[in-house]
Amino acid sequence: MTAPITPIMAGGTGRSGTTVIAGLLHRHPQVRASWPREVKFVNKEGGLLDLVLGPEGAKAKRRLLGGSSSSPRDRLAAFDAGMRGPWWLRTNRLGRDSGLHLSIDETERDRLLAELDHQLDVDPLGAGRAFLTGMARAQRGDAGEQMWIDTSPPNIANASRIHRFWPQTRFIWMVRDGRSTAASVIAERWGPDDPVEAITWWEKRMRRAHQGLSTVPATSVLILSLEDLVVLDREASYQRVLDFLGLSDDPTMRAFFNDQMPAERVGLDKWRSRVPDPAAFESEYRMAVGRLEADGMDPYDRGIDRVT
């Protein structure tokens, strides 16, 4: 019998520190980070959530199913194709291999897909949880850790669905000053290259994150500021992570935190040198913050420019 595991789903807007928290927790003997760090097959269209819960929204249903109603079995073909195709063999934004093939044997993938096929009609949710557990355990380097962390940014936007699928999931929402996030996105090939558009990109994803967490119990969620963890409130933030997950401190994790996560790693105002007009950029950001606050959504604006 496959040893049980507790998923930790870290996410946020993107460029907000999910890789950092996974790198830290991976050093704890009771936590293993997925490899690749973003497995893709949970949140993607036609992925595990769509398989066991059904696609969400009319547009998603039209894209995946042509608008027809379906049972989980009707959606299995799309999931199987993803597991053998784009999620299995893919390259990241740097052109490097980043698919599931890097950490799982093809024969093990096929065995788990066959088990999923066998159990799907009997218990879709249970079959999905068994598949995710099996995939986590099948990754090379598994040592029976109690927890497994994935860093796909949409984990938070999809938190309500993930919680329905697996209520014991722990969510870590990584938040970061919106100006730093947007300025970082500009440099990415997959993101908007216009500073104003990048602020809009950040605001939309903050809204999705709030909506995604709206039905998840607060006890299942840790909202963690990247700036606090690395620069402004290191010890308290480090302890919050341990307390949230029910972990004791560990020498290897502590050494990584002290030696590999120095405060200078996160520049609080580097965004100023990454945009052509910092004043206009700041103005757009403040308007976005105001809109979020007006709608009752905390932008987690740290006011870092005033702190420093």
C-alpha cells in the first residue's frame, strides 16, 4: 500500500517566491519538493481537477468537451493525453527539459494511469487522490516524507477546487510587493513586457488568488510575504512556516535558510531600476492597490518604499 502523503500547494501570482519556499522546505526531512517543481497535471485544462470534479465554467467546458455534459470517464482521454504528452515531455522558458519524465519511470506512469482508469468510475475523488499520491511517491528520491510540495502558481487561484478534491491540502500563498512582481514579469518571455500591463497582470492574479481561497478554511492557509521571509521579518516568518506545517526545526533546513537565503537575495526596491518611468509605474501600482482594497481584497502592500 502506498504511504499516505499531505500535499502542500504553494502558489501566487507568479514571480512571488514559490520556488524559494519549496527550496527551503525541501531541506526538511519530512518534506519533499516535486520534480519538476511544477507538475502541471493538477491545474491545467484537462488536468486532474477537471477529471475528478469536471471543468469549471462554460468556456472551459466548451474547450474541453465541446459543451457536452460528461462523466469522469469521458474526460479521461484528455487527461491521459496530457500525461503522455505535454506534461510528460516539455521544456521550460529557458529551453530546458522540465517534464515529468525527469523524475518518474514511464512504466510507473503507465501503471498509475491504469489504476486510475480502473478506479475512476467507483470513486473519482479517491482515484484522483491515489493517483496524485502515487505520482508523488514514484518520483525518484522519495524517502517516505510526510509532505510533498508543488509550486505551480495557479495552486492558489484553484485552491477552492483543490480543497474540494483533497481537504487535507495545506496552501502557502506567497505574496510579494506588486511592483517587484510586475517588474520581474517584464523580463520574462511569457509575461507582458509593458510596465502598465504588468501591473494589470499582477492585479488580475491577486483577484484570482482571493477568489480561489474564498471557501478554504483559514487554518489550511498560510499567507507568507517573500520580503518578510527573506528580509524584513526572517525569524518570525521562518517559525510561522514550521508552525503552520506542524514541523520542528531541522539543522539542514536552518543551515539553508541562514546560508543560502541571505537578506540581500531579495532587493526591496530593485523594481525602480527595471522600469523606464518609476514614478508612472508607482502611480499605476497605487491605483491597482486602491481598486483591490475597494473590493475588500488585501493587496498585501508592505509599503516597503516607506520602510526602507
